[in-house]
Amino acid sequence: MRINETDGVSASSKHLVFAYYVTGHGFGHATRVVEVVRNLISAGHDVHVVTGAPDFVFTSEIQSPRLFIRKVLLDCGAVQADALTVDRLASLEKYSETAVAPRKSILKDEVEWLNSIKADLVVSDVVPVACRAAADAGIRSVCVTNFSWDFIYAEYVMAAGHHHRSIVWQIAEDYSHCEFLIRLPGYCPMPAFRDVIDVPLVVRRLHKSRKEVRKELGIEDDVKLLILNFGGQILSNSSAYPVSISDMQPAGWKLKEEYLPSGWKCLVCGASDSQLPPNFIKLPKDAYTPDFMAASDCMLGKIGYGTVSEALAYKLPFVFVRRDYFNEEPFLRNMLEFYQGGVEMIRRDLLTGHWKPYLERAISLKPCYEGGINGGEVAAHILQETAIGKNYASDKLSGARRLRDAIIFGYELQRVPGRDVSIPEWYQTAEDELGLSASRSPPCLPDTMSFLKSLVELDIIKDSDRTPEKRQMRERKAAAGLFNWEEEIFVARAPGRLDVMGGIADYSGSLVLQMPIREACHVALQKISPSKQRLWKHALARHNDKGQGPMPVLQIVSYGSELSNRGPTFDMDLSDFMDEGKPMSYEKAKKYFDTNPSQKWAAYVAGTILVLMTELGVRFEDSISMLVSSAVPEGKGVSSSASVEVASMSAIAAAHGLNIHPRDLALLCQKVENHIVGAPCGVMDQMASACGEANKLLAMVCQPAELLGVVEIPSHIRFWGIDSGIRHSVGGADYGSVRAGAFMGRKMIKSTASGMLPQSLPSSNGLNNIEPEVDGVELLEAEASLDYLCNLSPHRFEALYAKNIPESIVGEEFSKNYGDHNDPVTVIDPKRTYFVRAPVCHPIYENFRVKAFKALLTAAASDDQLTSLGELLYQCHYSYSACGLGSDGTDRLVQLVQEIQHSKVSKSKDGTLFGAKITGGGSGGTICVIGRNSLRSSEQVLEIQQRYKDATGYLPLIIEGSSPGAGKFGHLRIRRRSVSLKPNQ
């Protein structure tokens, strides 16, 4: 529906109350709202504006007791790194912080407020939650806009990661509560709205003529006047409406006199208090921009609705600089160029002052917009009539119509079912109308795409005579017959991790920093009735021999068996996990999997089922078929085992409708590794795999698993992993003995502290044996009951306990003097000698190093910052060696990093590598390298790779890149779709 410029607002006999919500993205929204509000107030109505914009934006144009301003910000728009660059990930995170996390309280507060003012209509430009709040309050709502945030954020989701997609769905669902959309020219696709009414441009009226403005400014008619207008908005510091343009530009950028051609002057909107060149004139922050635009010969700025609409209305040529990643811009730019009103300037020329050719081109243009400019009046009339009771919306609710534009512009890339997303019913209806499958579009991760492609190839192998490569024949043939392709299959993904800091201090309660790597494990799982499961021949024979009917069976195929000297398949009756009507003990399960070394690997996968049975009481009555495909290299110290456990349990949980929080899932997976596999690892590996985020460090205090969130990796810093070629295993004797030594040392410290307490307490005559210090007594009491070594600060350790910790002790002697070491996953061998001092020192000092490392990451970028971060890695590495967890290979790699860092060439060219350390459980595996994020750094890492090969004959694997954890990935639900051919095809 289109309403033309003649349909203005007229005074109403009924006094109405409007609640008008304004988005937190820039002045353009507020200024166009001003024009609609002014017309509503002129018609005799009250308008309550809910906004984060400064009051002057409204009060400079409207002086009326009928205007009420309520300062509340309910969304954040697009977060900008500067005036021209949108930070897509920060935008999504800021929206989550502003509108998603407090959503429940926002809705409660807004419903109460709407009822308190007795609102007749809610108007939104274009705050999503306002529409939902109106519906909850039983009030009609209308949106007035040229774009909606679901469209804007959809592209951000594609770039930032599909785990943010629920934001888009929630916004679209909120908008769906709106009765209709008043759509402004230059609009984007907005599929969430049922009905649309098009109106003319909303443009603020002029107060002064061109001549009057120039006279006040003292500018002659023959002087060419440019207005520099970048909107005065930046959101990167959590503030929606600051006014200093200097804050929005690159550091050190200043306006210079030579930027303007001879005979030109420039009006600067939102300038700071810094000195401007003589040919630049600073306008006050509350300047009424339309008057100055109409008095100018052209404008230089960024594209936004306010600048474009008013430039067209006043026929002002517009020299614009493109913004990165703001989806509204192409539609406004097309409108601007269609009416011959725009000239694009490249950013480099803006910053270097090469303005002259653009300005000369601009003043030669003849803008030709002749359309209406009274959209504010027209919109106000529609809003008034709607509030009175007129129905503008149609009765046809076509989900397909609402979704059409969204599909065209890429929404289908976001349509991935998973635990973390609830697709609104009306979107699902639209998909049905269009014949789409919600399950067909996976997350945009290359390895996931490859895995799904491999599933398709399995179906082809099963249905054809084509034979896979001989090397992969056994596992591929087994996988080809694994699934019933007509039934649902669930796919989960979990990455490995690079241990940046923390490592073996996790079991002592340290802060750890872990980065999920690009390599991941995928698990495809099908839950199916035993009567429908396709059993392997030997499993079928086993059932026949027992005279059993269909029974739940677990069948697993694992890719990569030929590289790991293990069997490619494993199967068992799920009833084997039961012992006298209860889940078998973990000890029995460990023995069960240990009986056949070639199938011991299955403990990592099948063990997740027993843990769910034991810890959550889950009963598995259907058969389960699983395909495990891991790209995380084994034995490299990057948590290949944790990724298998987490991916397996995630797939099982998805198929059985279990809603397990990623943190809880990680703790359950640790039980698999500790008690069923028998590896005494801490929890950081599973936590990083389950809870990590791409390109960030997961920060966690391992007491037992307190997540502190994620830490941004500064853009100038990069991490690499380099594999030594020496197989690492946390199940090895060295790792276990070091862990046991740490727990022995903790017991010694607690014993020493307990012995010191009587000296600090009052004696029978009321006197203390030492000078009383209440705080000191409390410290000793805490240390006497020390839960984690890392809760003991280095200075307390050195002052009171270090001298009492022996270098080593025989297990039998320790048990005689101290009893149990209180570690649930290691056992003391009476005949073995355990190192104690180094295993105790390492976590105490490592916890301090990790805290310092985390703090340094937020420091100003400098060589000192990088050098300090690298030094902390080196210290950690040599502390591992002191514990006995070093290796020739990892030592050699760290030495190569040092040689390159301190080489004359590196120093003369501003060195790029700054530190390295062994990772994870040590005794081989991978080192972590920190360096500058540059091409030169990557070249130096490749040089280390080659020099290591020259020395050892082994070409190391380089690990780089990151990917989301299992919790952020969610899961996929897939099914083969039957395709019926039409006749004659």
C-alpha cells in the first residue's frame, strides 16, 4: 500500500497517548522521529519518546508540555570501530548484552510502563523488543523505518559465526508482533512484517533560508561551502550518541587547511574542542543541521537515512565514503545515485586530504529528486488513525511472502536447527509454503561441509558398486551400512584446543587460557528402534546364538584407524553396561575396554553413554549408530581425546533431547577420561572443547571449573602450535607421577600449616606464643585446609613452606608420614620415588604467570607487551622441564624460536616471534608459539618447521586458526529427502 504526500495529519477530537521507541543507532533515527512526533503533538496528542539520544535533538525542535522524554536504551544498533567501520562481532555481543541477557526484566518494565501511561499505540523506530512488549501489554504497535535489525544482523551472523543466529530469529519474531510497517524510501528487505505502507521521505523542515544562514556565518555568496557530517556517532565505547567527530577517526587524523580547494570553506558537525584550520568552521553540537545543509554547496560524510533524505530534499550533492559492513547503505546509495545526487570518495583520499576532484565533481551534479518530503506528516496521520481504531493491515498472513526477501538475501544460511535456536512458528510455516527444508544448510565451517559431503558419499557407496580407496576400504564399507538413511541423523562437532597458558596446573586449581583450534571431531549419530537397525553380521550372529530378538546395540565406526593401528569398528549390546539392574561401575567399564587393545579407543566414545546412565540416570532403549571422524591429530597434546568425548556426548544428548549445559557436559566428559579411559587429566581440555569460542581464549579457574568467559586475542597477536613428532599421552607415567607429586606437596603444606596454628593461638595463660595477628591466623587456617595449590600465593609459599618441601620422596615414606594424598585419580606406588618440589612450585607460580598473561593481553600494543607475554611462555616451558615433563623435541623447537627471536636479522626487521612453551601434559606433543600477527611471523614459523626437519628428519605439523566449541556449534539434524521425478523426466 502506498500513501502519497497529500494524506497529511489533521487534528483529532480524541486525545491520544503514543509511546515512541527510538533505536540506539545514531542521530538519523532520532531526527526523523522528531518530525513524526512534531506532527502528532501538533494534532493535540501526548508523545512519550523512549530513547538514548540527547534531549536537545528533540527539544530544539519541539517545545511542548505534550513531549515526554524517557532515557532508556533498549538496543544498540551497530557497534562501530570508527565512523566508517562496523565491528560485526561486537555488534552482536553488544546487542546480546543490551537486549538479550536482560530481556525478561525489559519486557516486565516496559509492560508496566506502557500500562502506567495508558498508551493507545506503540511506535517503534525500530526497537524490536518494543513490539513484543506492546503485544504483552495488549496494545497495537507499528514500526516506522527503512530497515530492520534482523536484516542488518543476518550478514553479521554469517561473518561472526552461526552461534549468534538466535539473535536474528528473536528480533524477527519480535517484529512479527507489529501490526504493520510504515516503510520509508531507500528501504531494505524486511521480511518480518506482515503488511507495508509506503510513505514519502521523512525530512526535517527548514527554519532559515540559505541567505540567512550564510549571513550569520559571515560567508559570501561566491564562497563554496562544504558541510562535513559524519553523524556524530560511535558505539564502540558503549555510548550511543557522543558528538565528537575526532573520536571517530583514525588516531592522529586531523583536518588540514590544504584539504579544501581555494575559495572553499567547510562547516564541521560534531567537532571536538581541538583547534581547526582557518577555513574550517566548527558548528555547535546542537546545531540544526538542515538549515546548514540547505546553505551549503555540497556535503561530505557517511551514508545514513538522515543525511541521504535531507540531501535529496534540499538537492544537496553528497560526497560519501562507504561504511564497512552496514547493510542499509547499498539501498540508500542506490537511491542517492538514482537521483544523481551522489559521488563516492575512497577512504584513503578522505584521510589524506585528496578532496578537490570529488568536490568539483559534486558541484557539477544536478540532483533531481522531485518526490514528496512530508513523510513525517503522512506517517503521523497513519499513526493517529491506527490509534483511533482504523485497520490498515490486511487479513492475509502469508509466511511465504514475509520470508521471500530473507531467502533471497541469505537467511537460509542461518536456518540450522540446534539446541540453541528456536525457529518461530511463522517462519517454519513460510518454509513449508516454499517447499524448503530447514535442515539443509549447515554452519559455514569448511570441515563441517566436508564431513556432510562424506556422508552423502557413503550413501552413494551403499547404493552402488563403487569401491572406496583400498586404504580406507574397511572403515568406509562399515560406515556405508551404518545408518538407515530414511531416519534422522544428528551431527555434532567439537574442536581440539591449544594450551596457551595453564597446562598441567589445571588439576591444582589454576587459571587457564585455552584456544579452540580449527581442527575438530565430527560425530554423526542415529538413534533407531532395534528392529530397524542394520546390524553387522557378527552382531547379528551373536544375537542369534543367544536366541534373542532385537536388542539395543551400539555400533561405532571410527575413521583414521589405519593411521593409529586400531580397529575401525566397535559394537556392543547396550545391556552389557548394566550390572544387576544398575549401570556397571566405572572400574568394571575400564577393565571391559582394556581387554582388547585394538578397541580401547572406543572407551572415549562409548564411555559417554555409561557416564550419562550413571550421572544423569538416562536409560537407552533404542539402538545407537555412531560415525566418528576427527581431524584433531592424536598424541600431539591438542586434546584429541577431549574433542572425541565432547562431540560424542553432544551428539548423544541432541538425539535424545537432553539439554545439557556445555560446562556440565565438559565435566561429564572428564569423568569418561578419568574413570573409564583411566587418564588423570584435569578439566580444561573438555571445557575448551565444549565452551570455547573461535579466535578467543577461554578463561577458566579450575576449581573445579569456574568459567570466567572469553578473552579477546588482540588483532596484532597470533598463536601457532608446532608438533614435535614425539607422541604425548596424559595416561603416561610421567604425567601421573607429577600430578601425584603435586598432591603430595599439597598434603605437606596443609600439615605444616596445621602444625603452625597452635603457635598462633592463645595459650592457657591467655598469652600468644607469637605476636597475635588475626589475619595471620585466618591465613594459616585457610592453608591448613587448602583445597587447591593455586590458592596459595607465591610469596606465602616462599616465606613459610618452600623449605619444608623435599625435592623428592618415596611413596612408602610419604604414606607413612602423611597418609593419603587425596587425589581421586592417581594411586601412590610405595616403591616409586616421586618428585615433589618442582610439581608443587609449578602450579603455584604458573597461576601467577597466567594471571599476568591475561592482564598483559589488554595492555597497549607494543614490543614490550609482546616480549613480556613471550617471557611468560618461556618461564612456563622451563618449569615443565623441572617437573620432568620436557622432551628433546619440544626443547629443540623452543630453542629454534629463541634463535629466530634473537637473531640479528629479526631484531633489525622488528622481530615477530616472542616466546614458546610446551603444552598440555608435556613429555612431547606440541609447543605453543606467540608472535606478531604478520606475514613475516608465518614465514618464520615455516622456517622453524624446515630447520626442525633438517635436524630430526621429521616435518612438524603446524596448527593455526580457531573454531567454535561444541556449545556454540549446537548440532545439525539431517535426513535424506526423497525426490519424486515428474513424468518424462
